[in-house]
Amino acid sequence: MKHPLITACIGALAATAAFAASTDARFNSWPTYDGDDLELRVDASGTHFTLWSPEAQAAQVLLYPTDRNSAPDDTLAMTRGDSGTWRASVPAQLYGKFYTFRIRHDGAWLPETPGVWAKAVGTNGHRAAIIDFAATDPAGWDTDRGPELKNITDAVIYEMHHRDMSMHPTSGIVHKGKFLALTEHGTHTPDGEATGIDHLKELGVTHVHILPSYDYNSVDEANLPANTYNWGYDPQNYNAPEGSYSTDPADPAARVREMKEMIKALHDAGIGVVMDVVYNHTAENDGSNFSLTAPGYYYRHNDDGSYSDASGCGNETASDRRQMSDFIVNSVKYWAKEYHIDGFRFDLMAIHDTATMDRVAAALKTVNPSIFVYGEGWTAGASPLPAEQRALKENVARMHGIAVFSDDIRDAVKGHYSDAADRGFATGKPGNEETVKIGIVASTDHPQVDYSKGNNSKFAYASAPTQIINYVSCHDDLMLTDKLAASMPGSTPAERMRAARLAQTIVFTSQGTPFMWSGEEIFRDKKGVHNSYKSPDSINAIDWSLKHTNREQFDYYRELIALRKAHPAFRMTDAADVARNIVFDKTTQPNLISYSIRNHANGDQWAEIKLVFNGSDAPAEVKIPRGDWTVIAEDGRISASGLGTTRGGRLTVAPVSALILAR
Ligand code: CA
């Protein structure tokens, strides 16, 4: 997530103000409610409303015939229940109706809210809807399952936005910008290249990571022809899908059904779905659904009572309070159960406390052991939460079943994220070698890696490779194509594509879990826009005609992914295995790294894999032990099944390329 005003979004920020202790004591004394029937339950006896609002002086449910522009049919007075709740019931199943809550607070009625647990909503998410969820299930949903995954390191993650994937005319997709875009098979470019879900299958990724797809605030669902674009890091209703990705935002069942159809289609294609979740802040402050149901409770504050702002977006939520922690845990469980989501990516995860993240991972494993969780191990501003409690990158070894993005490998390989002109290892800048090695061993302790020379981190913060997500590009900052253009002035596209291949070869062969941004495989760009969160489709949409133009680039990525998937040596799960099986060769030349993965690592068929990365613009000579080697990659080409053979000895590694040999 990147707020328009925030350009620095990296690294642990120093501990700041002390807690607003009195506010905390007050909120922590509130009773909490852990039932799973919060706000709406429909059963044989009728429709039941339960609102958690311990300090409300009164509470009401307003029932509506439509999602907007109508007066309430009825207003129900709620009565105080247990554990800070208010309750009201109607002895009928009110399917088809819409509802809101409102509470009396400090002597005045607050504005209406659909609550914090609305699972279906109408246009722009202002009113919650009562729908029959069983009727939203696609055919075969009962037996639908995502790919089974033994370890997160077996995943290959492809981050994407719904509009980016389908809006361009060359996509050949009918349901442009919709959930349904990824249900269309047989779509192709005018050149006949597969697009959409067929493209994903051809590429071989195991999971798509969809940018925020819960109901967010910024796109007007009542005016879809305006084609407004937004990444969606402005949460409104956490437990309902975004309406602009549905074919009819006014039909509350449509967004639910169509999102499920997308997930079903991906699952049928063997691809899992990771959802980007943004529980760390809300789009609104006093006007949010949190504020309108339990004013103050869900947020952290400064000592002066103002909202603290570790998100850089005006507020930060308080996962360290029980009802907020429960909200996050129950919300991800809901998405996993109702929508069969296979993984969660936590935005600005370090705003949350480590205990909540442990609860999240544990709860999800009970739903589906293949589910994995990762997040940004940093905040975007100062937080009152003490640093030792934050789900920071540096604290990942203290969490259980959580992974963090490695900004170490990201910046070392391609250059610093915030300095467009800065180069990295793959683009010829010396001084990044040790940090790339930190990436190769997934930030775990290794006898040949000197963490004191790390650019971003100075210690082995991961205790297992399963705690690390490796990447050089994501939706934030300049995507790789644009970063290379900005940092390699005067270069040709062919030279930049070569650098991209080296950069991604380092990522995809490193220990940890690889992650890529959509369209890099065909070398699409975003016209140099580094924060395209609300840029138009003309910036963000993938021009699929590039797949034909840059077919060799696509084939390289596809083979690179195939190589990783075929070889467990790249997917070790134990830090001791990494320390034992990875052996770095002594190199004195800058921008040169050479290492072996030995001992049939992690059960690999190959006894030894030799990887040499040359990030300089001069050839490098390396000495390879004599033997019968299969050449997997050389001089900007790669084949998972082998390009040829060599007997080793003195070999030349071409400029800006990877040499991979196996025996
Ligand atoms: Ca919305």
C-alpha cells in the first residue's frame, strides 16, 4: 500500500510516543463478544440482529426495501444483550431487504452504518443486504478446493489488479475489469497469444494475489461508466466484495456470486487465490463503520486524543484490543470459509501486533492447512504500539506461520526503491553482493553471509526460509520495467529485458517464496508512474500485444518458473538445510556471485546445482569443477530441461546474465 503523501514505506520505524494510557485502560475495560453471529443471522425462526456497541445509549436497526433512495420500511429498537451487544429480531426471513444500524452516543444519534460485519451490501456499500448465501454458490462449490500446498515456499505468487489484467482491448476479454474476467477461457490477443486465465496457466504460477477486493471507498459504484481506477487500499466494508468488480453493484448477490465464480475458475485451473487485506486502517476516520458502531474503540490514538497514523492514511486500527483482534481473525476465517481464499497478504502488517498475527495464522490453518499468510513487515508512520509487539520484519522469527517481504533482495538486486536512478546488483552497481546473498539464503543464518555488510538488515531475522517473500517488483514504486528504464539511461529495450531476466533469475532461484508483479513476464510498463494507485487504465492496464512482441521474455519467465517448480532444492524449509546445502564460492570481482546448492538438497534429483550471477557489463570467468553438467541457463537463455551440456573447467559468464548448471 502506498498513500499518495507517503513515499517512504520501508523499514522499522523507531518506537515513538508512549501509549495514550487512559484511553487504553478505558477501552480495555469494555466487555467483548466472540460469537460468530455478529450483526446478522437468518434462521428458521427469523432474522436476528446483534450489534456490538458497549457504550451506546440506544441502538436501532433500520430496514429498507432498496439499497438507496428509499425511506425505511421499519425501524427496530434494539435491546441490551450480553457482552456489550444490542439485539433485535424479526420472526421472518427478510431476504431481499437492506438494513443499517444507528447508535445513540453522547446524547445524539450518529449517522447510519451498515455495521462492521456486513457480508453483502448494495451500491457503494452504504446499506447492508440480507441475502441467501447458499444461492450465491457456483455449481460444484461444495467440492471446490484450491491447490494443496505443503509449504509456502512451493508457491509462485503473481500479484494483479482486476482492471490491469483485462481492461486493455488486446486482452480479448469480455468482462473487462470484472471478477468474471478470469472465468473466461480461450481469450487471446489479435496475434493469438493466450490472455487472462489461460495466460496464467501457461506461465505456470501457482497463486494469484489479487489487490484489495473487499468493498472499498474510492470508486463510485453508481457511476461505473466513468471507469475510475483505484488500487483499493481504502477499506469500507471488510467482509463484502467490491461492487465495481461486479456486473451489478446494486444487486448485492452479484458481487458475491461473481467473485466466487472467479475463484472457482482459478481453482479449476489449479491456481490458488491470495487476497490482499488492509485491516490496518480505514478510508474514513469518524465516519467509518468502526467509528459509527463503537466510537474510538477500534483505533489507536495519540496522547492528545487525536488519531495516531502509522498507515499514513489518517488512522491506524488497534489490533492489540481484543474485539479488533477478533475482528481480524474472524474476518479472514470468513473469507477462507465462504470464498475458499487460499492465502492472505497483510498490508502494513507491522501496524498489527505479533499475537494477533499468530492468531490469524493458527485460525486459518484450522480452515485449510494449505493457507499461507504474509505481509509487509513495516509501517508507513510512527505507531504508539511498542516496536517489540509489532509484526515487523525484524520480529518474524517470533511469529508462527507468517512470512514477510524481503526489501533486502528487492533493493539489492535492482537498486533502491525510492531512488529511481539508483542501480543494483543486476544493473552493475557494486556493493550489493552481500545483500543479494542475504536474499539467496532467505535472511537466515549462514556461515558465509556477513550480515554486517547488509544494506537494509544487519542480522539474520528469519529462522526459516518459509518466513521470506522474495521480489524485485510489486504494485508499489516503479515496477521493474520502469525501474530499469529510469536507472539505465541510453540502454536498449533488449538490454533492459536482459537485466530483468537476471534480476528475476536471482529471485526465483533464491530460498524463500518468489513473488512477481503482473505483466513483467511480457515486459509491460506503467509509463514511469511509480504510484499508480489512481492512475487511469492507460497507465495501469496490461497491453497484451507485448506478449507477442516480447515472446522470448515470456518464455524465459515460464521456464524459470518451471525450473523452480521441478526442483525442491530451491524450496528448502529449514534454515539448517540452507546453511548446510548452500555453499558460496570465493569471488573477488564486483557484481559476481557464485554458489552451489549441494547434497540433493531437500530431496532434489540433482546432486548439485551451480548458480553464477554476473551483474556487470563485462564477461566473468569462473572455474567450474570438472564433471558432466547440464546447462540450464546461460547468456540470457534458460530451459528447465537443459540447453546442452558442459564438462566444466574455466567457463565464461556473459555480461548481465545467469549461468545455471546441474549434475
Ligand atoms: Ca466500493
